Amino acid sequence: MPLNLDQLATFVNVADLGSFTAAADKESLTQPAVSLQVKGLEQRLGVRLIERVGRRAQPTAAGLDLLVHARRLLQESAAAEEAMVPYRDGASGRVRIGSGGTASIHLLPRAIAAARKRMPGLEITVRIGDADGILHELEANSLDIAVVALPASGRNFEIEPFYEEELLAVAPAGSLMPEDGPDAAFMRDRTLLLYEGGNTRRAIDAWLAAPDTRIRPAMEFGSIEAIKELVAVGLGWSILPGLALKRDRAGLVTTSSLNPRLTRRLGMVLRRDKHLTRGLREMMKCLRAFKG
């Protein structure tokens, strides 16, 4: 059974003030209540802590030894309470975010900046990885929220779509695009550089698919930024998220909508039992602001 901090505080007050009555006045308790606190501590430890010398209450030898530890424990307790004040008042907090590369580069920075403006004391960490790995960490509660391309599945997850973007054909600058946008047959005839996995790649493969045909890109990469660089130097074409093309490397690539258009949705994923701290709520509000 752990030591009772209230009993320790009362014991220290009695020892410092030399009186049960004075300690009772300081703590706004009755004198019998103070006596019970000290007696309970003595019974817990199995030693006498306070003795009366004349009209004064003084610590015994055991009490003097305990005083050193009691003061330290009470100081640590006060420090712990003080450390919690910013969290209680909503001024501080921590949010651990898991995300794919594109969202972490082109979307999260603005959302994080907005959340930090609302809560300057908010600590935010970002873990970048593939969707399956991110969701596994979320399930293990190593992350507070995931921002991934949908669909995402898991019985323990709450999933909220918050952003829809177009996937665009990307070609070296000066390349000729069909007037109505390239269709799947046109793209299949290009040298394709594609992202190597995830829901975005599955959506692209489904869009490119032809009967009895398996899509075999010329090269696959784990980095959308690397694909942009390779397209820019003329090594092939690609299909990339619009977020990654907001800044098109000073006109070094040509982009076009596909025919028919292809889109993907990004979603926020949380555990169903996740406690929504103020910091997490602010982060979610800032992500929702990207709608439209």
C-alpha cells in the first residue's frame, strides 16, 4: 500500500509547527482529524513519529528521518501537479501523426502550422510510412491519428474522409497531351514511372487496367518526389496526386486531367476508444479546413 500524501503533509505540518492544533488551523481541519492522519501514518509504517515534550509535539528519531523523505515526496508531488497545469488549461499537449509521404510534405505542414497557432504549446510529431505500417502503429496506440489514402479498414477504427484530390497525368515539359486528357490506352503506351504500392497505386492500376492485361511500369519507386524528378528529366510519364504537383518545379513538367477523371480521398483514422484531447481536436479541425 503506497504512502498517503495527505498524511505525509499533515505529519510535516505538525512537526514544523510543533502543534496538532496549529496544523489543524493551517489545513482547515479539526484537531481530531489531524491526529487521525498522523496516527494512520504511524500505523502504516509501524513506528511512532510524533511525541509530546511538554506542550510541544516533536518528531521522534524515526520522524526526523521520515521528514527528509516526506519533504522530497511532497515537493515532487507539487512539481507533478504544476507540470499538469498547462495540459489542464489546454495550453499544452502532444499529437503523434502518421502519414504517407505526399500528405506529409504538401498538406500536413499547413495544418500543423494552423494547429500550433491555436495552441503554441502543442508538441506534434510526424511518422512517415506506408499506409499498412501506419495503421498498424495506430492500432498499437503508438500514433494518435493517421492521415492516409482511403480505403482503410479496421474494426477498431473511426474513419473520416476530409480531402479529395485529382490524380493527374504528368509528362516532361512540352509533351503533347490529348485535348480531352489521356485515356487508359494512351497512358499504357507511355513509358510509365509509378509509385510502388498503397491505395493510390491500386486505384491507378484499376484505372489503367485492360482485359487480360497486367500493368508493368518501366520503373517503380517508393517516393513520389523522386518520380517527379525523373519525369522532369524526360525518363517517362506518370500519374501522381494533385497535391504533389501544386508546385510543378517551375514548369519542368506538363500535367493534365485523365479521361475519365481519377480521384482519391484522404482520410483521418483514429482508434474508436481514443480520448480526444484538445490538441487532437485542434489538429482534426485544421485538417477538415482542407475540404474544398
